[in-house]
Amino acid sequence: MNEGTYDFEKRIQNVVERTFTCDGETVRFETVRMPEEQLPVRSKVQYKVAIGSDHRGVVLKKRLREYLAELGHLVVDCGIKEGETGDYPDIALSVAEKVARKICDFGIVIDAVGIGSAIAANKVKGIRAATCYDVDAARSSRLHNDANVLSLGADFVNRGLARRLVKVWLETPFEGGRHTRRIEKIARIEKEGLDGGL
């Protein structure tokens, strides 16, 4: 922590203690130190990322499109445009198709909650879409599930968190090992359904 940050926190502490002192009893303000979040080192790999949203996620999509470009990735916008309305299954299909056909490396879909888009995208063979609301889930979806589509809920994820989720998600590699066997089982279910006999 730098000196400026420490001074600022001490000033806040003093204000809180003065504000809530009552009947001669001082309320003590204690700063809880959380360990710094361990984010992966920025990847130098440039990805081609398909991104799309329905009308509920169009503003967040615009911000993420700009952020992806800042990170050096190539962005393919699968719609919709601001001012338009659209159904999330159509957008999810468009993004998933780009990933399944290997036109794009990864996909990002956005609707109000993020669940509907993930369900729709997961109907496309070869797609493993994960709805993520926090950094640990985003990281795990790549490490353990080799997710290739990230689904976000614009009503639950603000711009700052969305940027962190996207960065961590894109920069986390699939761990492989024992997880490969599980991904292969998912692929078998996808291919054979209930006849897969797992």
C-alpha cells in the first residue's frame, strides 16, 4: 500500500470514529485487509472473440467490445445494435456458431441474467458456455471445464466486474489432466445423449 492510500484511509477512519462517537463511547473503525486478488499475468496471445447481446445487454456489450480491443483481441460483433430489440437465443446461436465453426477462438454472450444465453449456446455441438458472476467462477470455467463461451448477465454484472471477468477468463488456460477425461465425457453425452452409457 502506498503512503497516499494509507493517509486517505486514516482520514476516513477519523471521520467514522468522530461521526459515530456516542455518550463518550468511541466506535472503533477497523480496516479489514483482504489478500490481493491473484490475477493471471496478461497473455500475449491475440484471440478472435465473437460477442453478442440482446437489447438488455447492448450497453455492456459495447463497453466490452472496446475493452477487448484495448487488450489487443480481434472482435466480431454478432449484434444487436443499440436501439434494436432481439431475442437472446438468436444472438447466442450466432456467437456459438462462430466458435463451433472455429471462425472465432472464444465467444461472449450477454443478456439480462446470462442463463438463457448459456442454455441456448450449449445446444450447439462443441460449445461449453458458462454463466459467471465472479472471478473464481470465470477462472474455474476455463481451468476445469475448458469453457469456450462466457455468458454474462448485464443486470448482475457491472462494467468493472465484467472487464475483470473477461480478462481472467481469456487469460486462463485449460488445465488438462484429469479434467480432459471429464470434457470427453461431456462430448460423449453431447454426441450420444442418454445412450452414451457413462
